[in-house]
Amino acid sequence: MNDITKFSVSDLNLFYGSFQALKNINMDIYKGKITAFIGPSGCGKSTFLKTINRMNDLIEGVTINGTVTLDGVDIYKEMDAISLRTRVGMVFQQPNPFPMSIYDNVAYGPRIHGIRKKSTLDEIVEKSLRQAAIWDEVKDKLKKSAQAISGGQQQRICIARTLAIEPEVILMDEPTSALDPISTLKIEDLASELKKDYTIIIVTHNMQQAGRISDKTAFFLTGEVIEYGDTEQIFNKPSNKKTEDYITGRFG
Amino acid sequence: MNNAGKEKMVTENAAIGNQAVGNQKDYKDLVFRTIFLLCALLSVLSVIAIITFVFTKGLKPFFGENAYSFSDFITGLKWDPGKEVYGIFYMIVGSIIATLGAIMLGVPIGLMTAVFIAEIAPKKMVAIIRPAIELLAGIPSVIYGAFGLGVIVQLIKKVSPTGQGESLLAVICVLTIMILPTIITLSESSLRAVPKSYREASYGLGASKIQTIFKSVVPAARSGILSATVLGIGRALGETMAVMMIAGNNIGGLPGSLWDKIRPLTSNISMEMSYASGRHQDMLFATGVVLFLFILVINLLLIKITSKVGAQGTKN
């Protein structure tokens, strides 16, 4: 299978004030794959994830240099954050449904982008909930509060909400760290299913998770990418000693 | 208002007190508990005393020999103590319209200000706006009245078809300014209490800042904003001094337009209480009973709203 580059990152540096959080990142992320970012806390993996959809724009005092391109277009110079985020959706660490009904949560994105017609919205909501493998569980309670269901269900509602804006890429920032093992498994199955249509980038603390679901893995340490390659190779024959130490559980 | 809660506290105190008997340190503890309890009881007793007093005086004219018809009182369109005519319907209408007007202007303006302070304005600007609002809240109402009389009434006089400045419009303008601090402060804190994760989720879906504020942050803060509105209603309805100075205080007739004079329930009481006696005085208390009932309804509404917020909180 030919690998098509979705994101291309070159010479990326990011500073919070005078603290350098990302150091000289170079990486290509491929279409239709699941790419996992692993590494100990504070290594920059989440920061890097937020650089890809410009969520870091919201934080004061962040300076970024280098380039990130999406399909060859520079996301910082040639694209506005809003259209970028419409193409690159995000699922957060804590399930964060809005305090509204399940329906309104999923319809939030489409409504923001100007879809008003009830029948169109109905279709999008059903399609997104089906894709997120939660339709059967919630189809009879679409009008109920999205905060009245379990954490695992909430997270799948959040995934459905992201799918509803029909992004090309889905970023997942430790999406299962707040969930129980069964919910975690459901989200993982879902991610594997979704990669048919979407490019997925997932940050995870859980090494087994990265091993189970990802095609590519990048190991981050103190703001640098230590090693990036096929997940199988990273886990079985890491070429860097630090990667090996981390994966075998010697630190982190 | 909170009798059930107080009773519970009393029984709890008694239980803890009983355990404490026989020990020097616990004895001290009991003394302090009693002092705290007495302090707390002071406000409860005050409320009870005020209610009893106002209701006994205010309901007197409608009972016994030579009773005044309650329906004449509540539906009457004329107030003329000299001729023993006591009708307050036109005052009720005046008070309600003035309050509604102030809410209709004050809530949008206050909410926009709160959004601006909480979400948009740079810190330096907030450092100027917020003290200004706090100062506005601290100005005595007689000063508002004087300002209303000296400025707003004069302006209205120039454009009013009646040629007079004291009017419903003047009352609405002054009340709007007076309720702003309440609306702004409470709305702002409820906006700030909205979790950051809602904002992130909204931005993550490609929403702009304005869309995020109005589709996600403001709806999430709606119970706080609603409480602010209800408190604003209470403030506007109960305001006396400023309103008395600019309302015109006509002796009868429903207000037909914004230019007409009104006679709010509050100013009816404060204008005449100092010299009224006998039935006249009782009728002023009866006006107070009506005002009190309105305030009671508003308080109940507020309790209902805030308890609903509490329920939402536990669900999260």
C-alpha cells in the first residue's frame, strides 16, 4: 500500500514563554493510518498534537516556528484556524459533552457551520452516532442530557460530535485515560474501524494501547522525537536505547 | 424563608450538645454554639417579626366593622386618602411595567458587559471596567434619584409630548442603570465558572470565538444568568427612593404610554407614611403586603432556579 503524506512537519519548535516545549520536530504523518504518540508525562506529545490543529493558538505566550503542512498547505501561514479545525477534529482526554441533549451535542458542529435544515441534521446525527458505535445505545434518548450517560458513552458521543463535522483527520488526546477497561476497548475498536475513512493521531500513556491499535508510533522525550517508525518495529526492535528502555518499562 | 434548614440545625446542635455534657472543653463548645445559634436566629426572628407586623397592620382594613372592600383595593385605579379612596391596581401595573422595562434593557446590556469582561476584554481594560461597576453598585439610591431628576427627567422633558419629564420612561432608565451591577457581576461569575473544556470542545469543532461564546459558554451559564435576572427583578421592584423622585406619582389612572406618570407601590408607601394615620396608614401597610408578596414569589423562583443548578452540578 502506498503511503500518502497527510501532515508534513519540518523543523518545528514551540516555546511557552522562554521554555522550549518542542525541539526541532520533523515528521510525516500518513493518510488512513493510526499514528500513536507515546512518551512520559511532559514530553511534549500533547503539545505537539495541539499544534496540528492550532489549539495552542488559544494559549497566551506561545511561539511557534517551523512549518506544518496539511496536504501540502501550510496550516499556520496559508490557512485560518477555523477551517483547519473543521478538517482536523479533536477528541479530548476528559469526555467533555456540552450540557445539552445528545442530539444537540452532535448537531453542534453542523449548526455552527450553517446547517439549519432539520432533516439534514437528523441524518448527520444518526450517521455520526452510528459511526461512533453508540447509536443503538442512545437512539431512544437523543433528547436526554449528554451528561447523564456513562463516561465511556460520553466519550463516544464526543467522537460522534467530531465525526459530524466530517473531518479528514481525528486527533485523540489520551481519549481513554478517564475510562474503564471495557469502555477503553470499545473506543479502541472504534478507532480501528474509523481509520478506513479517517487519518487518526492518538496520544496515549498506555503502551499496550499504542501497540494494539496504531500503525505508526512516535516516541517523545523532553520535547524531542526520539524515534518514529512502524509500530511493530518500535515495539519489537527499537533502534534507540531510550525507546527500548521506555517500552520495556525501565522508566516513565 | 429557610425555616426548615434552621430547624434542622437546631436539632443537630441539641444532639451534639447532649454528647458534650460533663466535659469542660465541651461545655465551652456548647456556649459558643449557643452564641452562634442566637446570632443566626436574629435574622430569622426579624423576618418573622416584620411579616407579622406588616400583615397584621396591612390586613386590618379589610376585616371587621366598616371593612374596606379588598377587591376595590386591589383593582382600584385611584388613590385619594382624603376621600377614603384606596385603589392600587394602577400602582401594581406601574411597578410591573417599570420592572419589565428595566429587565428588558438591563439584562441584554448587563449580559453583553459580562461577556465582554469575562471572555473578550484584555486584562488592562477589565481593571478599569470592573471597579467602575463595583462603584456603580455602591452609589446610594438617593443619588441615582437626584441624577435621574437632574439629567434624565430634563432630557425627557425636551422630547415628551406631555411636556413633563417625570414618567415611566424616566423610571425605566434609572432602574436599568441600577440593576446593571447585579446583572453584570452575577452573570460574569457564572460565565467564568463554565469549564474550559466546553470552550475547547467548541473551538475544536471549528467554531469562532463569538460562536463559542453564544452557542456554548452562555447556554452553559444560563441558570446563573437567570438567577441574575431574577435578582435584578427583585431589586427593580423594591427600589424606592430613586424611583419616587422621578416617577411623577399620579393619584390615579393606568399608564397609557412611556411618557405617562406612574406611582410605584414603593413610592406610595414612602411618600405618605410619615404623616398618615388610622386607616390611611393601614392602607399603606396593605400596599406593603402586596409588595411583599411579589418579592416572596421572586425569592421562591430564585430558590427553585438555584436548586436546579445544584442538581445539575451533582449529575456531572
